[in-house]
Amino acid sequence: MKVRLAPSGLDFETEPGTTLLKAAEAAGIELPSSCRNGTCRTCICQLVSGHVRHIIEWPGLSIDEKDEGWILPCVAEALDDLTLDAPKAFSVFQD
């Protein structure tokens, strides 16, 4: 599955069973992160298109945030191709 990041236009591939944060890091893309367990909310970003599944029962998101499309990439897996609004993402391979 392909994940596209807006507004940077960066993209990466992910597979079932891999969190979005781990897949991004494997592709050389840095997303803000800290706890990696869905509680600190450092990685929060908005899902523009596609579907995800959070791997923990209740990630650190309110019902309203979930309804508005906010996700936590550290504990989310893609279910199909995605577009995420992640303005702080950057490639470690760029100057």
C-alpha cells in the first residue's frame, strides 16, 4: 500500500502489520514522534483519504478527533492507500 504525505508530496510503501511510523522511518522519512505507544500525541496527523486501523484498543484520541480523521501513525496501520496531512514530515535523504 502507498502512503502519500501532504503538503510535502513525499510517499512511502507500507505492508499489513507495520505501523505507519515504522514504515515511514524505513523509507527514510521522519515524522514527529516520541512515545511510540499512542499516548503522547506527538505524531498526530490527519487522514485525508484511505482507511487505517489503530493497533491498540483506544489510542490517545477523543471520539471527536477520530470522527474528524485524526490518527496516530505510531499505532496505526494502513488498510489501503492513504494520504495524510503531515506538514512536519521530511526526508532524511534531502539536503
